[in-house]
Amino acid sequence: MSVGFGFLISNLIFPPKCVNCGELLDVELTERVIDPFCPKCRLHFEHAKNDECERCGLEMKFCRCMPQAMNKVQCTALLKLMGYKNRDNSMPLRRFVYSLKRTSIKMRNAFIAEQMRGLLIPEMRAYGLLPEDCVITYLPRSRKNKALFGLDQSLILARSLSKITGIKCLPCFKRRLFTTEQKNLNKYERILNMRSAYELLELGDEIRDKTVILVDDVVTTGASMAACARLAYAGGAYAVMGICLAKTEKSEK
Ligand SMILES: [Zn+2]
Ligand SMILES: [Zn+2]
């Protein structure tokens, strides 16, 4: 197999490490690394995908359950790669899930997008949807956090997913300035806060009669997704579905 000199250099300078536990990956120096996990963490990830949803009993990759907030605004589904219990600090993939908010690692982003594609394509097929019937968009991060971490993880995932599915990626929402930090609020305050947190950009007919796919990294109450879904419907969307890396349960305050 012909190998890239680029991979050799890059693997020498940045020895590929597991995105979850940080262990050095056992790869050939000239090999392009496509799995961001060490074998142990990859196994954790595969187990997480096969975990059964407490509500519907289906494996996470088949579960379409949505938080109530999303149900209320008529989203069609929330696709998720894994469930995640916030209270459980021993959760083996914690670092993998939360590192998305802080760092942009190409190999990890590409991997998650590929995994999301595996969820999305069968769902589109089930509804007879072609790439041109859909628009991928994302839930923009608050300006404060975007400035703090220098990245918008949902935008990064949305772009990667768009690239490998051929579905157009289109920014649809803008964050308003006055919202308070979601994490300091309870479930009901979150929904109210989020309802006024986003506004729809000038889109013309770009999402009219399209299925809008909302990409986010972690979904907790679904308040943000619900708020954006409401706007997307107001902009003429035919259907709205969410897709995320992890659906978490947050302890009630
Ligand atoms: Zn690992
Ligand atoms: Zn379920």
C-alpha cells in the first residue's frame, strides 16, 4: 500500500493518542489513523451504542426517543449514538464526550461524523429522503463559550457530516446575547430561557419543505433543539430531526 509521507511526519510530531484515555495508539508510523480510540475505549464505545434505552428498550442506535420539549414541537426523532448518565463519574467515555467542547481533533470529529452518518442514512431511507430533500444545520454555541474555547463543536460536526453525506450544510440560527448559562437553570427555566435564545437567520426559501437535521454534541433537556426546531418550522421546514453524539440525563435540581 502506498503511504503518505505526510502521515509519517504528522505521526512523528503528534503521536496519535486515544481521544478518551490518552494512551498512545498502536499504529504504523506511516499509517493514517482513522480510529481515535485505543482498543479498550473502542470497546466501551461499541458497548455504549448497544446500551438499551430505559424508555423504549431499544439499543441507543435504534432508539428514537426525544425529550418532551422536542416532542411538543413535533420533531420527528432524536438520533443519538449513546446515552450518558451525568451523575455517573465512572462513565468510561466521559472525556471523549466532553473534550468535544474544548478541543478540535480532526480524527475524532471525522470519526463521530462517520458514526452519525451510519445513523442518519437508514433514517433517511426509511422516509424516502434524498440528500437534496434535507438541510444539515447546527445549534450555535453561545458567543461567550465560543470565545472561551475558540470553537463551535456543533458547527464542526455539522460540516463534517455534510461533507460525507452530500447534504447541504446551512447556518440557520443566531444566538441572542441575553441568555443566562443553561447549566445553572432547572429543566423548566431552561426551556423558557432557550425559547428566546435563538433567532432564525434570513434564509429565503432555503429550508422551505426540507427536512432540517439539527446537529449537536450533547443533548440534555432538548430545550435548545426544541427552540431551533420551532424556528425551523416557522421558516417553512417540512420536518425537523435532531442528531447528537450523546443524550444525557441530568440530575434534577
Ligand atoms: Zn483509550
Ligand atoms: Zn428510546
